[in-house]
Amino acid sequence: MSEQVGLEKNEEKIMNNVTREVAVKKFGISRTRDFDEAIKMGETQRAEGWLNFVAQNRALFPEYDDIWDFWYQDRLDAIKETV
């Protein structure tokens, strides 16, 4: 049974890595720090696209689970400030 759990965890890790790779290829952003940099450079559409991608694939970004509401709202506010 623990072998099955190990396999599931490994599959989850692979999915998370693939999702990150897709995000990087589509938006050039893989984490919050990159999002912030895009905002500073005035690349609001790219940042907003990444944020929407993360929101649509939220289950594959577990690092944001504990802080989701605050984290997501903070990113939305950053986008709104550029408009």
C-alpha cells in the first residue's frame, strides 16, 4: 500500500512539474517573483494570463493552498494598479 502512495506522490510531482513548464512556455513565469517582475516591466497581460492559468489549475499549485485567498487577491490588486 505504501508503494501505491509513493507512486501517486510521484505522479503528482510530475504533473506539477509539467504544469510549471507549460506556464513558463506560455507566459515566461513560473513563480510569484516572476509575476512581480512582469508587473514591474509593464507586462500586465502576461502576468494576468499566468494568474488565470494558476487559478484554473489551482490543484497543481499546492504551494499556494494555505495562503490562496490572500495570495490571489494580492496578485489581482497588483494587476489593477497597473491599469
